[in-house]
Amino acid sequence: MSIKLITDSACGLPDDMLEKYNIEVLPFYVSHDDNQYKDGIDINIEKILKDMKEKNYFYKTSQIDPDTFKKAFEKNLKKHDQCLYIGLSTGISGAYNSAVIAKKQLDKEKANKIHLIDSKTASIGQGLIVRKAAKLLNKEKNIKKIKEKLQELKEKTHVYFTVDDLKYLYNGGRLNKVQSIIGGILNTKPLLTVDSNGDIIFHSKHRGHVRIKKKMKEFINKEPREMVNIFYAGERKKANEIKKYIKENTVTNKVLLSPVRVVVGAHIGPNSYGIAYMDS
């Protein structure tokens, strides 16, 4: 049985890994003024981060529409027996709900071959779940068992990140005003996370990058980790520092670096970085 794995462009997996596992990525839209772009197709992360820093641009994002999902499902069902879509958290975007609508628009026979997973996370956290799904699909063809395993993995996936300026999350509607004020207290860096409902929430505040690194190390050191992913929006130097620090101060077997995709960068802004990992 052939099962096609589909995700969206919030997924933080690098292109070589997406190609390796033959994962289809549906792009979100980002826009500024009257110009609209497809994430990763018409515009890249370097472009938007430069605009945000140098021109003070705010990029708006819009979800993937049901018609795009419907076309993707119908196209892939011509070549595959079933489709599995793993999407950005419903607490952050309406893309998953668009997929639900698209599935309902298909006839019953096709709809029964479409399987949808709300990752309840974002960026490389979502990417970790997609990567696990790809590996499962190489060994297991029972879609019910795969979905059950992915539901378990969702509960074990953790994302923590910091931003230079909370205005991007606040303006994008991903953080409420009270949280943005608390997190933006002078001379502190906010640490944010994605909770079990898939919402971005304020976790704690710390005085500077060094304290953030130490806190991230604490999370990782609660138990041995198979792999830790560091994601970043333009802050590769800081990301490399954290990678070195984690390798030297934790029992993690593997540490990977991943730049964020456009839709994520538009919300967290320049000079942001974070970690994502799974419990054993």
C-alpha cells in the first residue's frame, strides 16, 4: 500500500530531508501591501528578515485554502492509495481546518483515503513529527497504527524559543497583549513555548542570551534525547553557540540546525531562535 505524506510550509524540515522522504509541502501565503507570495516559492526567509530589519516591514500570513488541499489530495490519490497530511497547529493557523473542509468536499470513497493530523506544534517541532511519520511509513503500512503512534509522539514533542521583539507575534495575533507586555520587560528576553493545545504562550523571562541557553539546557537534560533541533531566524551565530553548548553540556546524541521557513519567520521576526525535541 502506498501512502503519500503531505505537510505545509510551516514544517521546519530542510529541503534535503523533504526530498529524501518524498514529502510534499503545501505553501502558506505571505503578503506585504498588495504583494502576495508563496512561502519558499516566490520569496525566501532571507528576503523577509532583511525587509523586517531594514525597512520595518510587517508581513501578513494567510492560510492554505481548501481548494489547494482538495487539488493536492485528488492529484496524489491518482498515484497513491492514501494521503496523510500533518499540519501546523490549529492553535496557530486555520490550515488544518481548510484540509478538513477539503476532505468533506471529496466523494466518500476518496475522503476515506485522506488522513489528517493536527501536529499541535509548529516549525521544527512539526518537522520532528513529520520526520517520524516518514520513517514509520517506510516500515509500517497500517495507517491506523501510524496515526496512533503519531498521536503519542505529539504529546512528547516540545518547542521553546525566544524572540528579539514580541511585536511580530502580537501583531500577527499569536500572542495576547498582556503576554506581550510581560514578555517585553526591559533588559529581559522572553522564553515562549507551544502548549498542549497548540497555542503559543509565554513561559518565562530571562536576563540575556546566556540565561536562555542555560534554561534550554535544563529542559534537554531532563532525560537523554535522541536528537535536538535548533531553529533560527537569521541568528545562525547564536544557533551555532547553542549547538556547541548543548553538545558540550548534555547527553544528546545529535544536534541539528534548521533555518525557519518564511511563514514562521514572519511571526517570530529577526534574531529569533529556539529548540525542539521529543521525549524518549
